[in-house]
Amino acid sequence: MANCMVFHTQIASIMEVLANAAVAEICKLVDDDYAVFRVEISHSQKENRGLRRKLQLLELKVARERAERTIRERVLASRPSSVKILDRYRGMARGEGHLTGGHRSFVKPAGHNAWRDDQPISIDEGSGISTQHVIVIESADAEAAGPGGSSLVKQERTEGDDPRHSRDIQTGAVAGVAPLLATDDLATTPQPRNRRSITEVSGMLNADLKSETDSENLTVTHRLLHTGPDQMSDPERLGLGPLGCRPAPGSEYLLYSIPSPRMVHYHRDSGDTLETGNDLSCTYTTEMDPGNMHLGLERQTDLSREDWNQYSSSGYTEGCLDKKGDDIVVDDVKVEGDAPLTWNVDKTHLGEGHSKGRDFLDYRESLETNPNVATHSHLHVLRDREPVPTSTGPSNSHSCILFDKVLNSEDQRAKEQGGRPTSGNSKEKRFLCTFCNKGFSCPQKVEIHQRVHTGVKPFSCTQCQMRFAEAGNLKRHQRVHTGEKPFNCTQCQMRFTQACHLKRHQRVHTGEKPYSCPRCDMRFAQAGNLKMHLKVHTEERPFACTHCGKRFSERSYLKIHQQKNHSTR
DNA sequence: CTGGGGACGGGGCCC
DNA sequence: TGGGCCCCGTCCCCA
């Protein structure tokens, strides 16, 4: 028994020794690995610091070169012949411009995602290909400053976008700008940073900076121009701001109305996973940073989710939902995944398929016919006005109100000067779309219309995934689910969900064919049929039968032909 | 020829 | 009385 006890004791001591040895071995291994990791981490940190220093040096160098070049150019060119892009805009706003000049835009070379400081901004007057972010900062009294009056087009980085960037532009603190300012105007005429207006001189692709002497009337306006397709994934590009839509020439006002969101967070309907815009069903919320907004902007640009929800519930549900008790949900504001990002790439705006296809024309037309467009602007009138509250609805409405304020101020000024109001039909369509300048009779109309540009569709169907920009369209859509067909044909048993469909259908009975071909005697009951027919005259028959070679102007004709003549059945 | 949706103007209601 | 808001009707386009 005693031997047994001794044996067990020895076993236990041996086990303990072995365990200790094992622990010591493990600890040693861990220590070694840890040391190795520490070395590697410190090495990586050193590398990072070195790279960062290099980057800073490069930025400083580039900025210095640009500043020197700018100074040289300013010395060489006493007064650039270019009367500035913004001057052109102003001229158009005053009715001095010529629409035949097309639309100006700032063009970034395609395929470039990132700004380079030395990358030129090309000015395109016709093509409308505009993909580069440009921020225009101008002084309200830029005009008062005369020919030297100032405005600036500042490049906005798209790569490694620094959220402070916009603010930095305004304060001149951003790398690449600050050195330039320091070596330019600031060096000679130190100015409070918030007093500076920065000037872009067209024709000079690099920013020409000029200090502003009048600090009190400073109005900083932002014009975010365009995102390219390459920026589809950038949530900040998909906010309710310009969204890449072309700015309306001649509308300085739009700068006050664009709800340029500081941040847009994407998430799926079903979760919080961050999305980058590829998901068509994604929703978004916006976060505005009032601290980054300036003056007129900051009080009217909150398009946050809360506001939209508030709007949605107060707006739509009061209208339709509680009326009929329809099961309609208005949830997060949604930007379609294919929300138009540029005027050039999305047919929603200008392409063949745009329903009215008219935005562009209307836009030009509005410039020509809308007296508001010709209203000379003095943005500083806004400074003394009471800011528009944001709590009553989406910002677009406010933008319209703000527009109205501007326009009314113009009228008032004209009256004071003994003249007639500049906008004679101020009651009619005085609320302008900030994207296309189209006029509407009330802010609500503008807000709805602007969803064409923003892709916002606040009204969602509970039965399917469809979303709509207008409540009425959602209501109409829901008849698809309910089967309701309130429009009955008196001649037959046909029933329709839409009144216009009934009206169209009744031509079958009446034989009315109001659409006549201008090139032959054929007449059609529907405009679309005439449109297809016209291709016969233009020899557009791109669809060939694979069996007999016969060509057709429409795929549907070919299909019918093949079913009739070559069906295997 | 029908079905569905986008977009916009008109008109009614409310404040 | 005028303006804002909302619903409805309608035109148009496309599949």
C-alpha cells in the first residue's frame, strides 16, 4: 500500500514536471512569435509613416508648382479673355447669354476615377459629358467686384475622399490649396479664411485664386457637378444633390437649393449591410453635416431619413392611405440603383427612352421663355433673409421657396427702382427645378418633378417590390394586385385599370384613327403604331427573318411573321 | 391591341 | 383671396 502511495506520488511529480516544461515551452514559443510580430508591426508602421511623408511632400510640391504656374499666368495675362464660366452663367441668367452656345460642363477624362492636381479640367460646351466633381465657390458680390470678381472652380477629389474636403476648400486648409493660397494672395493680402472667394478663370484649367475683399457679403455656393458611371458606387455621389445631373446654366440659384448631402449611408432593406449602390433594392439614408454647410445651404439641406419619413407619413399617408385604407407603405427614401448619374449616360434624362424626352428641350425652352431664368441674381439678398426652416418637408420644397425668395427679391428690387417686376408671370411656374430649370406652379410640383433627376421613389408597394415617385402612380399600380378595373367599355365587356386605356380601347369600336402618316395615307389608332410604321418609310428594317430573309422594322413584326410562316407546329 | 408605368397639369380642398 | 397640398386625369412610352 505504501509502495503504491509512493508510486503515485512519483507519477504525480513527474507529470507536474512535464506539464511545467510544456508550459514553459509554449510560453517561449509565444514570446518568440510575439517578438517577431512586434518587429513586423513596427516595421510596417515605419513604412506607413514614410509613405505618408512622401505623400505629403508630393502634395506640397504639386501645390507649389500650381501656384507658381498660376502666378506666371496671371502675370502674362493681365485679364484673361475668358469671361469665366460663371460670368457666362450669370449672363445667361440675365438673358445676356446665348443658348445656342450649348451647355457648359466640366469634363473629366473618361475612365479617371481620381483627381490629380495636375489634371486639367476640360470645358465642354456641347457634349455634356461631364463626370468630374467640381465645386464652385463664389462670392455673392463677385459681380460687384467687377471684372476681377471672383469665383472658383475647385477640384474635388474623388479618390480617398476626405470628408473634410469640402470644408477644407472653404477654409482653404486643404492640402494642395493652402499652399497655393499661401503663395498667392494670402501671401500678399492676408485674409480671414472665411472671407475668401476663389475664382476660376475659364480657359485656364487650373484654378486661379483670388481673394475677396468684402467679407460681409460672402455667400458660398456649392455646385456639385456630375458623377460619372465610375462613381456609381460612391454613396456620396448618390445623394439627393445634383446627382450628376447637369447644372442648369444660368441658374446660380440652384446652388442654394441642392441638398448636397455630406454622407449617404446605404443599407439593404433587410439589414444594415453597407451597400455601394449596385443593389437596386437598396435604400439609403443621408446624414447631413450642418457644420459643413455654408450659409444658405445649411438650413435647407437636411434630407435625412427622419425628414423623409416625416414627409412621407404626413404627405402620402394622409393623402391616400387614410382615405381608402390602402395597404401602402412609405418607407425609406429610395434611390434607384440606376438612378441617373449623368445626363449623358442615362436615357432617363436625355436618351431615346425618356418618356417625355423633353427635359432637355424643356430645359432650354424654359431658359428662353421663363422670365425667372433671366432674372438677374444677387445672391447676397439671401443673406439677410430668414433661413428657411427644414422641418416641414423635403428640402426641395425649401429650395423652391428659396428660389421664390430670390425671385421676389428681384421683383421687389425692380419695384423699388420704379420698374416692373422682372418676373412678370411670377405666379406662373416661378418655382424652378434646380436641375433643369423647368418651371412649376408650386414647390410640391418641383419636388415631385425633381425625383426624375434624383431617382427618389418614396412610395413602395407592399405587394411587390415596385416603388414610385408619385403616390398616384402607386395607387394606380395597386390595381394590378387588387384586380380592380374600374373603367368599363360600354361597347364590350372589356375593363381597364386606367381611364386612358379605356379611351384608347374605344377607338376600336369607333374606328377613330387620329394618327396619320405624313408620308402615306395610312392612319393609326395609336401613336405608337404610327411611330413603328414610319420606319417603313425610313427603310429602317433591322430585323431579318432567319428563314426567308424578309426584313422588318420591328422585332414584333418579325416575331409575328415567323409564327405565321415558319412555325414548326 | 393591351397592360403597365413615368410624368405632368388641372382642379378641389384647406388654411 | 391666395397659396400650398393633394388627388385625379391624361398623355406618352415601352413591352
